[in-house]
Amino acid sequence: MAASLSTALDVHFTIPKSDTKRPIFFTSPIRHNPTKKRLAISCNSSTSETSSSTKPPQNLSESPSPKNPSLSDQLKPLSATTLSTKDHKAQLLSKPKSTWVNPTRPKRSVLSLQRQKKSLYSYNPQIRELKLFAKKLNDCGSGEDEFESVLETIPYPPTRENALLILNSLRPWQKTHLFFNWIKTRNVFPIETIFYNVTMKSLRYGLQFDIIEELANEMVSNEIQLDNITYSTIITCAKKCSRFDKAVEWFERMYKTGLMPDEVTYSAILDVYAKLGKVEEVLSLYERGVASGWKPDPITFSVLAKMFGEAGDYDGIRYVLQEMKSLGVQPNLVVYNTLLEAMGKAGKPGLARSLFEEMVDSGLTPSEKTLTALAKIYGKARWAKDAMDLWERMRSNNWPMDFILYNTLLNMCADLGLVEEAEMLFEDMKRSEKCRPDSWTFTAMLNIYGSGGNADKSMELFEEMSKLGIGLNIMGCTCLVQCLGKARRIDDLVKVFNVAIDGGVKLDDRFCGCLLSVASLCDESEDVAKVLACLKQANPRLVALVRLIEEEETSFETLKEEFRAVVSGAVVETRRPFCNCLIDICRKRDLHGRAHELLYLGTLYGLYPDLHHKTVKEWSLDVRSLSVGAAHTALEEWMGTLTKFVQRNEELPELFSAHTGSGTHKFSQGLANSFDSHVKKLAAPFRQSEERAGHFVATREDLVTWVQSRIPSSVTARTAM
């Protein structure tokens, strides 16, 4: 008989939580504990007597179906009855969020955010013994035979879970690689992606990109799927190994397979493109990612800021700041440090100061790197007041200080000529327990005293260094020798030189140029001999050239060959100083003809490329890169050439000028005074310009009158020497 049967079903299923605000392609895997929801479905149905009496109600979990049936399969018998009735509708907890799909483009085949299945470990009594065994592997020797002998003592047969636990516990990359190969040879279970990923990460710590690439190609050959972690590990390792071409290659392979990069991979490949100088590719990749829904993190903006900073691109730096503001990304300390360094390279001290204040107002405490970057910017911009205000804030706020920051501040004081402030910093370092003065600290102080010509203070520092056992480096030695040479304290100079030699200081071309400059300043032949004796130990060929210049029998061709040999053997930045010093030595010994020959050779070999400038309205002589003696020689040579032009009635410009420069440094002496004295000695028609500092000017009429006044007496600028 038919009967009315009232049935109530409790259906249990799992709804995973997900962050709907993040796009699916550009987020890292989200692993939340699943929350169980209960959907109670109650229905009344009429069945036959047979079905009501002979078939008891079945529990869905015990139904004869394939193992682990899906929720859809479980609810399929009810789809035509229970869920379709109007009286009993299943109420959804929330309305699903719609997702727009572009119908014109195929959907990418991507791996799920659950990159690889995470093993559900229950309590395993073998774990403790396996970890002890892994420690035994870590402690054994690095030899392959010894490693394999320890492997034979494995307490349990290798299973997937046991092997993965041991692989994760190995620290040296060599042993991780050996154990991974051993697992493959056992062939007990299939080697999945997770085993390759764990091995590759260990190899990445050891910067073993070639082995990683070999394993990746092995995965492709064995048709083992490469996931986001695999590609990210390959790309980041290539970046760390400076194999930028390989990083780009694997990124392109990743993109072609349909995988979309995650945050780590995106930041890494952006940094690779930036290091390669591919600005357009960086911006294209960045904009493509943002358009796809990826939200860049602070590391990404740090990469962009560094790229634009290296190029000194202020517009690019502004672009980074605007993007961060529009996307609501709050800069962290690393981003602020990168932006400050970029501002310094772009030559924007004012904006760097504003950015620093913004960082402090946001609640971040500046690090040593932050303060070092800002101190360099202030020193380069010659902002003495702001630099010292920064120092006061460091002291009052107890901001962190390190050696690099202290030494940067001291070098800044040297650039700005702040002697008292530098001494205060130096004494503060002596009182510090963490930042005691080192060799570079003393070098900065020697530079400060040397620039001011304070030989007594310089020697006191030198004696203090000797007592503290702090060695003299080449920069400190150069500053000290230059200071003592200007003070004509040649005996002390020789003492410092001998200490440097005994200390193993490697003498370079800059130091040789310093000794050559001291030789050009010496008045006594005995002092010259002492200095040249020191120079001979560092550069005997340079001393031989000096001797050759002093000999009257030396021909111009011989001088030319020896000069070329010495100059070509020196580093580029010391070649012009060498020539300047040689000219000064000639003028000191009244060898004016030889001085003109050296100036000609220097011009011939490209040491003075900007000496002469000509326009339709003005001819100029730029002597800013010349020494005093070389500048005098250049002026005499120029006046002789101009005299010939006047005598030949050639067309001349309206104005002539000589640029000596105007030093703004406290210790800068410049050429203006000595050049002015020599102009008066030659009775040349040049006068200091009131409109342009560091310029001497003469009109065409003044020059012609001067030349004509000297022709009757047959005196030329060349013989006026």
C-alpha cells in the first residue's frame, strides 16, 4: 500500500573561502582551513509500499558509488524532486560574484592556486627517527661514497612522505642533489613536481643554475608539469647568478605555456629587465600585469625606482610615485631608500629632502642606509646647513649610525670645508662603542686637514694611527703626502712614504702624480732629489722622463717617444695631471721652451680636448683643467698665435676670453689670481669680467692695439717669456 513518507536529509559539504578581491592569476596560493556548512533539506514524497517497506533510507556516504563521489553525484537523485519543488527551495548563503570573460580571446590554461597538493600528515611515529637520520646525513662528509654509506642505514623504506621529509631537512645543496638522485634510482614511487621544486630551491641557495636548468629540462622530457614555483625558482636563480638572458628565456617559456607569473616571479623578471636596461620592456610588462589585475608590491616599485634612478630619469621617478599613490601602495623603508638614492642620482636634493620628511611623518624610522643616501645628496649639492641639521636630528632622535654613515658625513664635511663639524663627528666616533674610527675614518680626516694645509694636525693623526695599529691606506697616504709637500716638510713626507712601503701599501698612478706635483713645488735641489728618490720606487720610468726633460741635448723626437710611453702606461685620469706636473717642473727650472713642447704633446695626444673654443663672435681659452704653470704656458702660446693672426690681417671675432674658473670650495684657490698676475706680466689686454666670474675678456680692438704696440720693438708673445 502507498504511504506518505516524510524524509529529512542532512547534506554536508565544504565551501572553500577565497579572497575575491584578488585576481586569480596574480596571487599566491591561499590556504585557509575549510569551514563546514550544513544544508538541511526536508521533503515529503509518496512512494510505493514496496519501496517504503523493503528499502530502508540510505545514507549517502554509504551508497554504492565510486570512491569519494562528488557533491554533484551525491545530489543527482534529488535533482528531479527535492531541489525542483517550489515549496522547498534551497536557499543560497550568498549570491555568487559574476566574472566577466572576454569572448574574443581564449581562456588561458593556468594551474590552480593550489600549486601542488599538500600532504595531509597525521601523527607519524617515524618522523622523529627520520629527522635524526636527516641530521646524520647533514653531518656526514661531502664525499659521495660516505653519503651513500649513510643512506644504507635509513631506518624505514623510502616512501613518498618519508623521502619528502628527508629532502626538506637537508641543508647543503650537494647533499640535497645526491639524495634526490638516489630517490630516482630507487624507483619506488613516481617523482612528482614537488620533489623537483624542493631540490631546485636548495640548489638556488648554492647558485647552481646549470643543475637547476638540467632538472627543468628533465621535467619537460619526462612530461612532469612545471608549476609557478618551478618557474619562479628557475628565474630567480638565474637572476641571482646574473644569467639575465636565461631568466628572460625561461620567463618567455613560462608565458607561452599559459602560466601567469605570481608576485615573486613578476618582481624578479622586472628586476632582470631593469638590469639589462630594457626600460620599455619593464614598463610594458608592468602595465600588462596591472591591466590583468595584478597589484604590485613595494618590491616592484623599488625595482622601478632603482631603474629610473640609475638613468637619472626624474620623470620616471615621478611616475613611480604617482603609481604608488594611485594604487594605494604604502612605501616601506626599502622603497624609500631606493627612491632617495634615485633622487640623488637625478640631482634633485630638494625632492629628496621632501621625500625624507614624508617618510619620517609616516612613522618609519630611517636606517643607516637612508641617512647615508641623504648625507651624500646634501654633500653633493653643497647644502651645508641641511647636512648639519640632519646630523643634529640623528643625535637628538638617536637614529642608528654605522661606519659607512659616519665616514659619509666626514667626507661630506671634507667636500664642504667644515673642519670643526668634522672634528666633532670624529670625537663622537671615538666615544662610540659600536663605531670606532677605522682606516677610512682617519683617511677622511686626513683629507680635511690636507685640503686646509694643516700639516701639524695631519701628522698628529698619522702618529695616532701608528699608536692604534691602524694601517695607512693609499688614499690616506696620498692626502698626507700632498699636504706635507705643500708645507715643504719633505723629511716627514719621506717618513710617511717609508711607513706606507713597509705596510704593504700598493702605490698607484694617483700617488705618483702627487709625488710629481710635490717635486714641481720644491725650491731646493736636495728636496727634489728626496722626492724623486721616493717616486723612483713607485714609477722609475716617470723619473727617467724627468731626467730626460732636464737635459738640453734631448731632442724633441726622443722626448715625444718617451712621453708617449709614460702616458700610455698610466691610467686615463692621471695622464693630464702627469703632463701638468711635468710642465710645472720645466717652468720651475726656467725651461720654458721644453714646457711649450710638453703642452704641444699633451694637445697632440688628446690630454687637453677642451682647451680652445671658437664661435663666430668669440674665441676662448679654457684653462680650468690645467695647473698654474700649464695655464701660463697655454696663455703664452695663445697670445703668440693671436699675434700671428693680427699680423696676417686674418678675420677675428669681436671678443676674446680666457676661462680660469671660480672655485666655490672653502679651500679652493683657483687659477684666477696667478693668471691675473701673468696677464699683467705680459701686459696682455685682458681684464677680469664683471658679468662672468672666472673669466678674463678682451675686445678685438684691444688685441689689435696691443699687437701693433709690440711690433715696433719686435717683441712677440713667444719671446716675452
